[in-house]
Amino acid sequence: MTSDHDIDPAVPPGGPGCADCDSVGGWWFHLRRCARCGHIGCCDSSPGRHATAHFKATGHPVVRSYEPGEDWFWNYATNELYESGPDLAPPASHPEDQPAPGPAGRVPADWARTLRG
């Protein structure tokens, strides 16, 4: 999948949602977890695309889905999808009662029109 220094299975996720969206009052479609440092960022369909921005800023190439029931990994450096990978420190996803898109109360009514492709 990648070199050992790109994934640290002992590092817990940084929180329940996209830290960058939270800092500006934004919203996300789906969440991604950096497999190296635990940063939670939003996917490329989200307005902020913060998971990709985190990769570009830090060089941490591997993310795991942070959605309930999903355990796939993506490597930004190689543009490769991996159906599974090492277990990471819990929790494996955002809280199941947290909606997607989310967070509750910040998602615009026309959110589907604003998704990025």
C-alpha cells in the first residue's frame, strides 16, 4: 500500500468532523482520516476539500474513510484505492448519529447542488 512511515495505527482520529470546516463554520459531504496523524478532513466532493489540502500541506498521502461501515484507504500520492488496510486506533468513523452531509445545522438546503465533482 505504502511505506510504513505513511501510516501510524496508534494515532487516534482528531475529532468527530472536519477540523478545517469546523474552524470556519463550514459543512462537509463525507469525511476522511489521515492515516499518519489522525487529522479529519472533508472529501473532494465537499466544498472545502480539506483532506486533499491536508495532504498537500503535510505530505501525508494516505487517508481512510471516516464513514460508518467503510474501511477503504486512498493514497493521494499514487491515486490508488485499497479495499482494506491496517486497523487504526478507534474510533473507526464519525459518530453514527452524526449525519452525512454534516454537521447537523450547518448543511444548506441546496447542498446537493453545491457538491464538487
